[in-house]
Amino acid sequence: MIKRIKLRTLLIGAIFTIFFGVIFIRLFWYQVINQSFWMEQARDSWSVRKELTPIRGTIYDQNGDVLAMDARTYTVAISPKVIQELRKKGDLIEKRIDMERIIVDKLHAVLKKPENELFELTRKMRTKDGKDEYYPQVEVRNEGWKLDDETAKKLREFIEELKDMTKLRDVGLYLLPEVKRFYAKNALASHVLGYMDKQNNPIGGIEKMYDEQLRGTVGFLQYEKDRLGNKLPTASEVFQPSRDGSNIYLTIDSTIQQYIVNSMREVYNKYTPKSMTVIAADPKTGDILGLANMPDFDPNSYWKAKDLSAFYNHAVQSRYEPGSTFKIVTLSAAVQEGIFNPDEKFVSGKIIAGGVPIGDVNQTWGTITYLEGLKRSSNVAFVKLGYEKLKEEKLKSYIEKFGFGKKTEIEMLGENSGLIRFEYAADVVAASYGHGQVLVTPIQQVMAVSAVANGGNLMKPHLIRKIEDTVSGEVSERKPEIVREVIDQNVAKQVSEYLEQVVADQEIGTGRHAYIDGYRVAGKTGTAIKVINGEYNNDRAVVSFIGFAPVEDPRIVLLVVVDDPKDFYQGGGFVAPYMFKDIVSQSLRYMGVPSSLQSNPKFSGNKLGSRPTVPTPDMQNMKVRDAKQQLAEQGMVFDTIGAGDTVKRQYPKPGDPMAVRQRIYLLTDDPEKLLLPDFKDKSLREVMEITSLLGWKVRVDGEGYVVEQKESSENGVHVLHVKLEPKYPGG
């Protein structure tokens, strides 16, 4: 009996010993051997880590105008838990206030989110600790995500109305503050900038290419808390400050960019081309002053773009047959090699070269000089220069020297290198005048012609002017980069003067519609017939114009490319030089470039390409009869304003330079007695000059030349309302 008791005692003792031994071993394992692991697990339960988000860098134009910046926004959130509790609240039931119904109706009306999806959100549940419960908060995606100010204001006012109606502080509807990317000028320069999507991912443009510099570095704050979430005052704290992103200044000038977009929008809406591209550059530095494509998009609401074509950056991604604008390369090579004689003659019309017949647009010019061939854009002339005189090796060498067939390395994603391929003699023939196996990008063309404008240097194009570190204040500025010299300076000057005649010759120059009063303009038109279903279609083309001004000291190179405009023969095929004139004339005045009228008050009719000017004769204080006779004898066009017999004032003023055939206005009465002349087809400048003489105010609608005028009075002041429209053919 006693022995049995002893055995039981030993057995129980052994069991307890083993039990406590196991516990001791486990404790030793957890607290000694595996201490670091379990300490980390415990620390995670009482430790809090908060990310400190940096401010994304701002993107400016070259003048410091904001193009893209971070801005406060709001996201809509609802609390299913609160909303369902309020549905059961007695006093609200008595007042027949269904908070769920009211909130769903309002969000459906403001955000356009389907009602069934909103009801799913207001009743959304989860399982926690084995129990089903309503979510404390859910965001209304995507319609309620990062709202614009107007929509946020509507919902903010609605939330306040709900609080007043229910006398509650929490009604289950919230606006959560966030940060979104704001594009200050909407669609302006959208292909340059790119955009940030709603997940804050950079898409395209500078936003994507310079994301590392713009986004900055995320910081954090780490501390320990009690079970209620309060920070422990004696606990350790780790703080790593965030570093804001760098600011980027572009070479883009938003004013010139706006000139470009305004001109493009008018043509795009009227002729509905497949696409359009315009690039403006400073030929001396390679700085891109403006770059736009259409269709385009608004980065603030990129999801509203009509289709994916709106995001395609034709300026660097598209390649096309350049047509006659490419003749500038052939001409430059021929002048450099000493084989272009402007007075040498050839038989125009048609030629067989490389086994294929090549024709001019007009077969009746006959035997003409090479200079006339340039002015008329004769294909035959350039086949003879490129194929017969330069020959394949030299022609291809110059094409490559001018940067074709290779990326320019501009700061844009997805740049196309173009294509230069000579397999057959016919390829060399076609390349001489910009067709065949010569495919170029718009940016390549701009830089090639910039080389002619600046004296022979191929420049590397740039969109970035400087990058500013917002923390240290350090600024990294980009300097102009010369890739290589492609032609001699004196050759570039000669080529510029030849191209100037293409514009200045108002009878046969194909670029005459790009002529700008007071400025020497050089340029070349281009028409590349499109291949449709394997065949050239003469009603479909890519039309273009490229040029620069002023010739004596170029400040701007501009390329216009319009792909497949409608109503080709009714005006769509001729818009490019008119657009060039519209944009460049505004840009030169904006840049403060003096016109030849301002800089040369004496007669200047002998300069190559300049419009003849003469000093305005002094008619003031003369009898009207005598003034008319003197002007008629000099062959000058004039109008008299008023019924007096003496010239009291005149426009232009005596001694001011005036163009041949410019009209002189003779004022014969006091301004308050004078009636306004008919300003139809007059420029805004002329309208402003005359109305200022008469003391009238002017209200302007549109751009271009006067098509309509109306007179009115405002507070006793005479007001002239004029409507302007560009002089586009077919308009």
C-alpha cells in the first residue's frame, strides 16, 4: 500500500517536473534564444510609424509662370456604421429623415455614381473578431476621388446642411483632405508636361522623365504609444524629415505656347485634320519655346480625353515624309558644295531619274533658273541638284549631318529616330525633294532648319532650362549644346537669303502667304501626298511650313505640320503658312523684336526680301485739294476722313516709314466731328492707330483682320466694336 503511494507520488512529481521543465525550456527559448524576434513583434504592437510625404516639385515656364504644382483636394468618404445607426435613431425616424437615402441621392446627383453602387457602399460590412459589423469608413471611388474645388464646395455645403437638419456633429459623410497635381493652364503644353494619374503615378512628359527629381524623398516619424494610442512621453522617437522635390523651369514660354494653341485650335476645328503639330524654337540655343499637338488633353481631367490619340506626342514620336520642306537640306548641301548657281537654267516640268518619271506641280514653267525653281518649289530642280549633282553618297552624308535618322535626345520619352534608307536609285531621287524612304520627325526638322538660321550649327534641343533644389537652393542650369557644324556660316547666310525670296516674292514664291510686314522671313512650304491603300491620293496630304525670322538675326524657328486637313483644295491644304505668319508675327512683337519699319526709317526697298518703304509725306495744314493732288502724283493711296478743307492730322505721321501701297488717312475735322472709315480687311494695328487719333475706344473680338464693325457709346465715350478673323483661304 505504502509502496503504491510512493510510486504515485513519484509519478506525479515526475509529471510536474517534466511539465515545469517544458515551460522553463519554452520560456528560455522565447526570452533568451529568440528574444530579438519576439521583442520586434511586441515593439510593432506599441510602435507607430507615420510617413511624411514630400511636396512634389513645381514645374514653371521660362518666365516663372506655374505650369504644374501640388494643390489641396478632397476625397469623399462615408461611414456605413454611422449611417446605419442613424437610420435606427428614434427622433430621425419620427421626422422621416432617412439619412442613407438622402446621402445616396445627393452623391448620385453630384458625382454621377450609380445608386446601386452607392447603396452597396452604405451597407458594406466586414467580419471582425468573429462578428459581422459595418465598416467605420469607406472612400467613394473613383467618382469621389480627388474632387475639383467646385464639386468639393457643393458637398461641403451639403454636409453642413445635414448637420443643421439633424443637430448632429457626425452625419456619416466626409471630405478627406489630400494633395493632387494641379495644372494651372489646363491643356496648355499637355504633351510636354504629361500628367499624374489618380494613384499619383507620373504618366508621360516631364512628369515621368524627371519623376526622380520632382517627387523628392519620403520621411517618417516613429514613436511608441500606450493602448489608447497616445504617445508615450518618455519613449524613444525616430524622426527622418521628408525632402521636397526639385522645381523645374522649362524653356517653354507660355505666351508663345498660347499663340500656338490659339492658331491651331481654329484650324483644327475648321478643317478637322487627323493631327497637327507646331514647334517653336530659339535657333541659337536649341531652346524649345513652344510645342503643341492636336488632339490634346487636359492633365487635370485626363480621363475625359476623347481617345488615346489625344496622348500621342507627334512632335517626337511621329515620322512622316516631309515633302518640300526637306528641300532646305538639299539646297544647303548644294550651296556648301558650290554646285548651286541661282542664275543657271534648267528645263522644268518633268524628268526621268532613277528609272522613274518625276513631275512638277505645273508643267508650263518651261526653262527657268534654279532660283525660280526654288521659289516655285520645282521637284525637277531638286532632283537635278540632289540626284544628278550631289549624288547619293554626298546627299546622304548631308542628310545625316543635319541630324536625320538619329534621335535628337530631347528631354521627352518615346522619341522616334526617323528613317533614312536608300535601297534603289529611285530612293535617292525621291529623297532629293523630301519623299520616299526619308521619314523624319518634327523635332528633327526644327533643329535642322535652326542650323541654317544660326549660321551652320546643329544644336541639341532642350526643354529644361534649370532645376532648382528647394532644400539647398542650389540651381543647375543647362547651357546650349552644339552637336556639330553642318555648313559654313557664309553658306548658311546664302541659304537664308534664298529661302527669304521664297517668302518675299509675292508673285511666284510658294511661301508668300507667310510674309510678315516689317520682318524678313525665310521659309519653305511642304506638301507630302499621303499613301492611301497603297497608292498616292492627291486629295490627301500632310501640309507643312517651316521658317524663321528675322533673317538678319533669327529669334524664332517655327514648324507647322497639319496631317490630312479636310477641304484640301478649298483651303485646308494651304493653312500652314498662314498659321506660321499668325504665330510668328505675334511672337516677334511679344519678344520685342523691332521691325524693319522701326529700325530703318529711310527708304529700304533694295534689301533682299524686304518690303519697299518710303517716308510718309507731310500733308498736315495743307488744303485737302492740294494734298490729294500731291499724293495722286506720287501714286499713293489715300482716304479723307471728315468734311473740312484743311488736313489737320494724318496717319501715318509725317516722316514715318510706310509700305508701298499702304493707305494714308487724312483727317480734315476735329476728332469729335469725324465719322469712322470702313475698316473692313484692315489690321488691328491700323484700327488702333486711327481710333486713337479720333479718341475712340476699341473692343476687339478675335484675331486677324476686320470683318465686321459696330459703333456704340459708353458713358459718353465713343466705342468701336470690331470682329477679327484670320485671312485663311476657303474661310
